[in-house]
Amino acid sequence: MSSILGPVDSGADKIVKPSDFNLHQEYKFYIKATAIGGANKYFGPYILNVGCFSGSVTFTDSSNFVSSVNLNFGAPTANVYTFHQPSSNRDWCTIQSNEIVTADATGTPW
């Protein structure tokens, strides 16, 4: 299981980093501040989202998305429908692949 590293001093600031940048997941953590004399206080929870996972990214249909195309009987069907890539609310979360799946949304390939 991956964890976070830190906080690490960076001048007057503290830096928190994941121990594995390749894992796309959410890290929840707290900070405990302790003063001279032993008084302390907890802050948080804080959330560190790393990468592209279902809790950190939202995909929306392209503004060019057309959900249906009407054709006359006997009309050619080649190049009738073009699927435009959805957009992401995170610039670094780009679409890697698309596939047609069954209408019941189970993800079963068509």
C-alpha cells in the first residue's frame, strides 16, 4: 500500500508528496502541530488527489457530440457518425481509448 511522504520542510512551508507518483488514488491525511511545552492541535482532514481516478476527474460529452443521426432508407451509412472525444475537468487526464459497449452500460464489449 502506498502512502504519503512528509510533511517535508521547504523553507517555512511543508510539502506533502505521495510515495508512489504512478498510483492514481486519493490520500487522506491530518497534520498534528505541536508547540514547545507539548500543546498540540490536529488539522484536517486534507485530501491529496494524485492522477486520474473516478473520484478526481469528471468527463463530459463534447459540445460537438450528436446522439442520433436520421437517415433515409437506402442512404449510404459510411462515415455517418463521428464520435467526438469527451472532455475532462483535469488537463492531464486525457482519453486513452474508446470502445463501443452494450446498451445496458455494463461495460461488456459490443
